[in-house]
Amino acid sequence: MDRLTVLKLGGSIITKKGAAEPTLDRENLGRLAREVGAGYRAGKGPLIIVHGAGSYGHPIVKRYGISKGCSTPEHAFGFAETQKYQNELNCLVVEALLAEGVPAMPTQPSSMAVMETRPWKVKVGGREHEIQIHDLVSMPLQALEGFLRLGMVPVLFGVPAYDRVQGCSILSGDQIAPYLARGLGGRRIVEATDVEGLYTGDPRKDPGAKLIKEASSLEEVFGYLGASSNTDVTGGIRGKVLELFRILGGSGVRAEFISGNVAGNIEAALEGKEGLGTILRL
């Protein structure tokens, strides 16, 4: 499915990510759903949506500590409670999309995904870095492919999942998006976040930070990748970029980071427009 687009909606643009309790950004979600509807009806190809958890996941996961594994009854309860909240968020996202005429199909990835915590070695700038990753080992895609052929839009989400090494780990939407692009033959990923793209610094704190318009190697951006300013158990922008290069490096897939808070961006991206943020040629 070379015309397949995978759209990732960051948790920071559909929820109040800094909130201590699950809090939906209903106004923003409604606008985003309208843009997705308009872009999807433009008929540029099949679409999969993956959304983040924001305040429906990160604070709860951090409170229970289940990003580091599941080994106690309290962990098991936290694992279950997190699933509940993130399923609720998925239903709210699907509801907003259906209201805009998008044939959205709620899909829970943790019911079929297997993770494995392991070290990953990456060489950047002549130096080898060892990074602990939670690898998505397997997730069957036959049903998703069938939904796409029926003209539906599967909607998946980042969520804790079974990990065969440590019991559970975080299956991030930033892993799901490139995994789907690779497994289903997609050629484009659109990452909608709360900033305009990748910068040479944190644009919220550094007025001199410059937008990186395009990059084709990890070396070009690795030194600029910092952590998110919000509570994020998946590694913030650094985690997003590393997963893209790790899973899709050498694939030819294009990924573009854009701001989901700029009206019209998502509609334009789904209609095929590029150059709205930072393009990574993988």
C-alpha cells in the first residue's frame, strides 16, 4: 500500500498533557477531527491514525512505575487501570472522527503486541551509544490490512503492552507508526505535535532555537534531541526520532514533524502538501 499515510497525533495536542488527571482537550480534538475528515475525503490514499496517551497515560504509568516492568500485584493493577483510561481516550478520538464522517475503527494494539526490552547500539558521529529500548517484536497486521481494503481508518494508540523480558513495557505510538509503515508498505508518516518540527534547541525555552527543515541521517539531528518538557515516559522528541531511524532507516519512507496546533496543517498534510515542518528522509 504505497499510498498509505500513517498520521500520528501527539498526546499533547488531544489532551491537556500537563494535567495530573486524564483531561481531554475537547476543542482541539474537534478541530483536528474536522481537518482529518477534510483531508481524508480529498482521497489521497488509505489512512491509519495512531494517537498518544498524554494525560490519559503518562502520569498513571509514572505513578505505578510500570514503564520499568510488571512484577507485583500493584503493577498488575496499574497495568490494567492504564488500559482502561487509554481505551477511553481511544473511544473519544474515534467518536470525534466518526462525527466528521471518517470511518474510524478503534483498535487496541496491546491485545496483540509482544514487546522485548533489550539494549540497542547505534553509532553516531564516530561514537557508539547503547540505548535501552522496548522493542515491538510482533504485532499481526492482517486485520488492519483488511480494514484498509474495506475503506476504513484504523485508530491505534500508545499503551503499555506485554513484554517477554520484564512483564510489561510501554508500546509507544512512536513505535507503532513506523512499524505499521514498514509492515504495510506505507511511504509517509505525519507526526503532529505541539511544536512546528525539530529544532536546534527547545523553542519554548530558547528564543534562538532554529527549525531544522530537512534531514536524512541521524547524525544531522542527534545532538539536538532533548527530552520533552512534559511528563513523558516514552522519551519525548528524542524517542520519536530514534524510533523512526531505528525501525525505518534505509527504507525510503518520508516522515514529517508538523505542529498540530496550527490550523489547517493536518488537512494540508493529508492532501499531500510537504514542507510544513521538519522532513526526515529515512
